[in-house]
Amino acid sequence: MKIHLLRTGTVRCKQFQLTGASHTLSRIYQLIFTQNWGEWMPTYCWLIEHPEGLILVDTGETSRIYEVGYLPKGGLYHKAVQTRIEEGEEIQHQLAQLGFKPTDISKVILTHMHGDHIGGLSQFEHCQILVSRTEYEMATSKKGPGNGYFAKNWPSWFKPTLIDYTDTAEGVFPRSYAITTDDSILVVPTPGHSTGHQSILVKDKDITYMIAGDLTYNLDTLKQEIPDVILINKAAQETVRTVHQYVKANPTVYLSSHDWNAEKLLQEKTTVY
């Protein structure tokens, strides 16, 4: 197997999300009343070459964010996140640099359904697209827009395969979902950043690659158990503790969607411990 890293634009959030803030009131104040933004960070997708086919994890951002009406005008959205991308950075162009076309992809797995992870969906109508049932149900509910989901931007044909995690345990994770018949690619629930957030485990010989989406912003915040959330929630705290236990017990290369160090970690096969 081989994993490729593809960058589709950049994103930034308020600094408190990167360094942690233990009190909800402090987080709310910094979100609404400060302009203390963190650094611009990459938005990564991941292409897995497997004998059963090419599997893409997330589809990245889209340059449609600059179209009038694509993103909300006001509210808290623009206080929480800012994104930027050029058309040439979109997923189809990133695949082309590796010699692939969107039609070469057999499956797409979504870590979650925030815009910078599903912006390239329109390229993959031919694929099986897999997402957590919990995530999809939240995204399509009345609470969806308030939680960063904008169904109006999805392709009209979008009907994903919903994952329920019915397979066996994987280490500290009591449930999993096998993507490949050889069980070398598994999905495990990692809720917190979003209610149905999930991570992908790629097991290659003695090393596991964990494609962690927005679980934490980088490897350092995983070790400090600082989840990627706006407001601290119990699920996020429990998840980062669980994942930290997993990488301590299993040689794991931890790959976050927004970690500038991810490319080096991937190339050098640097495990967490």
C-alpha cells in the first residue's frame, strides 16, 4: 500500500483552538470578540493505493467558497474559521499531479462533513462515498447549519453509504468498520470535533497510519490531549484520551488534516512513540 498527501488550500481558526482554553466563557469571548487568529494551516486529503482500488479520504475545499451565497454572510461561521483556495488547488488538480483522475477513485471516505472536507464531492459521483450515520443525520437535521453543515452546497445526487461500526474491536476502540476485505483499512468512531467524526486506520505491516481528520490540529496537541473543538465537550475529551492510548500501544503515524508536519511524518514513517 501507499498513502499520498494532497493539499487543497489553507484554513485558520482562532488561536485558542490551537493552544487550548479550559473555560467555556473564555472560549466564547475569544471566538466572538477577538481577532486573535492562528496561523494558516494546510487542508489535506489522503489517497490510499490498495490492491482493491484507489481510496480517497476527504475531498478538500473548493474555490466555490468565493461565490456569492456559497458560505453564510454573517453569524458565527466567519468568526470561527477562514479558508482560502485557488481553483488549481482543488482535488481534481491534486490527483492529476499524481497521474490520476477522479474517475480512477473507487471509494471516498469522509472523516466528517464540514465544508473543507467535502468541497470536492462533485468530482466523485461514480464512487461509493462512506460517512458515519451519526454525522449524516446531524448534517441533514435542523441543527445542521448551526453546526457548520450546508446541505444546499452538496451535489443533488449525494446519497452516501452510512457507517454503523458493526465490526470487531480494534485495540481500545470497541467497534470498527472494515473498508477492505483484508481488514487493512478500518474506520473507527472518533466523535468530538463533530458528533459523527471518524478516523481511518491503515494497517501496513508493523505500522498503523491514522488519518485523524480534525480530531486534533497536530501531533503535539494529540500528546497534550487538546481536541480540535470550539467549545469543550465530553465526547471530544474522551476521544483524544482514547486515541492517545491507542498510539501508545500501537506504533502509529498520526496524520491530521491540518498539520504542516504531516508530510514529513508520512515520508519518514515517524510514529508517535
